[in-house]
Amino acid sequence: MVEHRPWLTFLTHAILLLGCLIIAFPIYTTFVASTHSLEAITSFFPFLPGRHLIENYHQALTVGSGEVGATVGTMMLNSLIMALGIAFGKISISLLSAFAIVYFRFRFRMFFFWMIFITLMLPVEVRILPTHKVVADLNMLDSYSGLIFPLIASATATFLFRQFFMTVPDELCEAVRIDGGGPLRFFFDILLPMSRTSIAAMFVILFIYGWNQYLWPLLITGDESYYTLLIGIKRMLDVGEGQADWQIIMASTMLAMIPPVLVVVFMQKQFVRGMTETEK
């Protein structure tokens, strides 16, 4: 049992507060820079918000920067479509894969499972060239399908869903079979409702994974109308000897944080339950 010591309580809270300040300070400076004009940022960096917040964010969303042809609003939409497509695609395929591995008896079942599991050692960076060749041969460059489909297989989600399905009592499957139901009825009526917290937890992880993708969209998108927001921000910085539109870049950076933060905030309870519950 931890003893109650006032000085220790004060010390721990001080350390937590210091950690929060260290983490929040870069975000605060980014927000402050997004509310000032370019002249104010380049002359003397301010530490208080300015009067150009609405102007800078409106310009970022509707006009963008001169270095990128697409607006930040368009690039945010592309990132959102990619993140949602990857999250839903990975969850759907992983659920079906785990269901087949656990509840169907076929030859080489465990072999296929371990083949899926071994792909954890082959991230996108390792198989980037053959994957790009396949996508190019299928004419999927500069398309949402090219952004999403090569990334929707997930060994991690398959493994986690498999481990959960193995904890489901066999009596439930037998009860559905006696009631005249088939495998799909058992899957949709029993397993999916029982897996909703695990699905929510995986959705949070996979949405952020898809939203933060940089290398793959960089390789397959040449058309600026399919740029994701991270690529757009990087392109805004590539001005050579010129002057970057720092107020637009900072506003774009703040906008890039909003969707992941909203997903984590609104799905926090489901995420924690999905990661901590052992009995569903």
C-alpha cells in the first residue's frame, strides 16, 4: 500500500504538470503561429495569439499555399478517405480471416495463420517496390483504390481477433447450430456484437495509422488532387530559396491534428475497454 505523503503527492503532480507543458508547448506555438501574419512570424516570433486566425484558416482550407495546387480542405478529404478506407478494410478482412481460422477446420489452417502472422516482419517499407509495381500494372496510381487497397491487410488485427474468438465458449456456436443457424448467422449475430469493443479499439489504432501514412501516398500520387495532408505540408516546406507561407503551414498542421484527436476523444472509453477487458 502506498503511503500518503504530501511532499510525494506534490512532487508527482509537479512532474506530471511539467510533462504536460513540455508536450503541449510545441502545439501551442504552432497554434499561435497560425494566427499571425507571415511578417509577424518572420520578424519576431510572438507568444500570444494574433488576429489572423479566421483569415489564415480560411485561406488554408479554400486557397492553400502557392507551392501546392490542391487546397488543405481537399487534402484533408483525401486523408480522411484513406484513413477510413484502411481502418474499415483492415477490420473487415481481419474479422473474416480470424473467423475462418478459428471456426473452420481445413487443411493447412495453422500454416496459413502463421503465414499471415509472419507478415508482421514485412512492413510496407520492405515490400514497397513490388507493391508499387503491382499497383502500377493495375492502373491504380493516382486513385483512392491505390491509396487504400495495398494497405488493408493486417496481421496484427487478425491475431488480436483470433485470440478473442478463441475465448468465446463453444456452447454459443452449438446453440446457433441447434437453432438452425449457419456460420454467417453466428458471425453476425453473436461474434460481431461481442467484438464491438475490440473493433472500436482497433479502429482507433488503424485510423491513426492510415491518417499518418506518408511514404506510400508519396510514391503513388503524382496528381495533386490526390495528395494527402501530410504530403501537402511537406510540399509547402519545399520552397528552396523562397519564403515559405508559415502561417498557412502552421494552420494546416493544426488542421491535421483535428481528426485523430476527435477519434481518440470520442472513442476513448471504447478504446480502453477494448484494450483492457479480458472477459466480454
